[in-house]
Amino acid sequence: MNQRKEVLEWIEEHKEEAVCFLQEMIRIPSVNTWFDTKEEYRGEGDAQRFAAKFMEGLGAEVDLFEPDHSVLKKYDGQPGYFADHEFQDRPNMAGTLKGSGGGRSLLLMGHIDTVKEGTGWTADPFGGEIKDGKLYGRGAVDMKGGIAAMMMAVKAVHKSGVVLKGDVCVGTVVDEESGGMGALAFIDKGYRADGCIMTEATELKIAPLCRGILWGKVTLTGRSGHIELPQKDWREGGTVDAIQKARLMLDSFDRLNRDWSLRKVHPLLKVPCQLLVGQVSAGEFPSTYANKAEISFDIQFLPSERDAYGGGKLVMEEVEEFIRNVSRTDPWLKEHPPVVEWMVNADCAETDQGHPFVKTLEKCIKELGAEPELEGSYFHTDMGWPERVGIPTVNFGPGDPAVAHQDDEHVPVAEYIEAIKIIALAIMEWCETEG
């Protein structure tokens, strides 16, 4: 019997073990400390020790280390660095299985942290319940399903007696849900490979790119006054309605998006990049013109638009100039220009879809009788830093990203098992085997 068939049969025979492993992982809450949540749910350290113990059981060299601000300060101003993030008992984990030599190395990577638990669940968010072929729990999709799949794939290869020529490193990092400082620390520590699978949920599609994300806020000032009274011109001390000025800005954003819908497109993405408004806050009283209006927005950008650090500085400058130009068309805003603030600058990345690493994954999917499909990730992932240091990287994992962060987050069990098989085949194909 050939090695690949033995590995696939091992996975079939140990499906229950694989499901139990994911359930155990979900039952260790690991909500990112950035979120306001219960102390007992902030268990990134516990989850990482669980992952480390698993890798130690396979004979891996394990490294547990906390991101260190004194080391990472050199990245100040670059995507992934945040001076105010704390990492006490929030370690990264790297578990490396050395190959016999001569093969290509592989990094399997994912983030152990999750968003907060949520309030509208019909199942226990940390219970790992299975219902109608779906496994429920916070992180089932984003992204403990992917982490469990890659770790079980490594175990399947190891337990089947396969000797790899290349090294395999399993990396689980913290802090992705609040900016990605864990991934920055992991790469800064010197971990490298000839290829990287970031096991973010993609519904088993190959995603060789992710978009960058910017969060911004524009604040427009007005001049408050009684809403029912006749008003003087603002130059004579009259009121200025900040809501009206916000409406001007919102209408202008619509015009900007129509332009971007033609320019900011990519063949692996079904929708263009846009400036999308998520929050509008204005006014103090029903009978008073608004003194201030705040518009918070989310911007997506493409790898072709990234700055020298992989981030969105060039897009930020484009939007700031657009807002200045809009303000010049309004006498009040011209003299009282809006203030733009930036909260998140998350990098993007892209690996050429013709790269041998991408072709390897395609081959493994075909080997299982499916037709590979390529589609970019519409959201930010941690693939930016690996790709930036020269590691060809793809996102690939089980689960529909549309249900990530939702109440009743779940991953189809069959898809999870299929992911284990594909990743196991990719390990053997990319790293090469003895015999």
C-alpha cells in the first residue's frame, strides 16, 4: 500500500479522534484580551499549552514565547505593531518536526485567539456540540477548525510512519483578532519555510491573497443652536448642522465608491474594494442642531495598493485628500476642515496563483476527486508577514468565513475531515517523503 493511501485511511479510521480534538480545543475559551469579556474566557495561554502538549506528543521541538515589546518596537508604525498590547500569558507556539533532509519546508499557521463569545447562541459557545453534521462553538470557523485540521494532518502523516525530507512547523499565534502582533512576533523570531498554509476558513478554496483593511473615522464639527428658531448665516453667528455636513460627506463617499468599483478590482475577488460606513453618531438633543458628527468606516485595499510595509498608508493618503477636496466645496467645511483618525491598518498579501506552492495544493485537491477553486480572502489574515519575508503563502481551511464572529458559529464536520486529508497530502507532496 502506498504512503498516501495509508495516511488517508488513517484519517478515515480516526475521524472520531479528530472531531474530539477540535471539541477539546473549542472547550478552552481563548477570547482575545482586547475584547471586554469574562476573565475565565481569556484563555489564550491555556489553549497554547494544549497545542504545545499535542505537538510534544508527536516528538516536535516546541517553543512557547510571549511577544516582547522591547524587541518589536523597531516595527513601530508598521502593520501589526501596537504599543499598548499586552502579552502576559498570551504566548505564541511553534512546534517543529525535523525532516531527514533534502526536502522543502512547510509552515502550517493559524491564530488561537477568537472574538468574544456573543450573546445570541442557541448552543453553548464553548461546548463543541454537534448537530446535523455541524460542530458548533466560538472559533469553530475562525479559526480553531483550521488549526485542528492542520495539527491532525501532521499527526496522520507521523502516525502512518511517513518519513518527511523537509521540516514541518506548526505555528499558532495570538492577537490576530486585534491586529496581528502575534504573527509579527512569530516572523521576527526567525521562523521561516519554503511555503505556508494559513488555515483560515475558505470553504476549502485556495486563497492566495487577502485584502488589507483600514478602519477610520472622520469628525465634522457644526455649531449647535435651537432647531426651531430662524437662523442667521453662520458667518454672523448662526447655527451649522453637523448632520447636514455629514450627509454631504456620505453622498461624496457614494461617489468615491462608484469610482473605486471600476478601479479597485481583482480577478480573484467577486466585489471591489469600497469605503463602507459602519457607524454614524451625531447630535445631543432632538431640539438642537448637531454640534458634531462622526462617521466611522471600513476600507478594503488590494496588494497592488500597499505601501512599502504592506500596509495602507497610500490608501489613507488618497482618502484624506478626497475628504479635503470635498471640504473645499463647502464654505463652512473649508474653514472648519474635518478631522480624520485611523484606528486599524491591517496589511495585505498575495502569492502568484501560478506559484508551484499553489499548484501543489491544487494537485492534492484533485487527488481527492474535487475541482480546485481559487478565490481571494475578502478579509485580513495573518498571511502578510510570512509573504513579506518571502514565504509563498495561501489561506486554506474548512468552514464558511461568513459565519465567523456570528452567534452559532459552526463548521461542517465532513468539510473539517476533508481539510485534514488535503493538508496531509500537501505535507507529503511539498516536503517530499523517504521511500
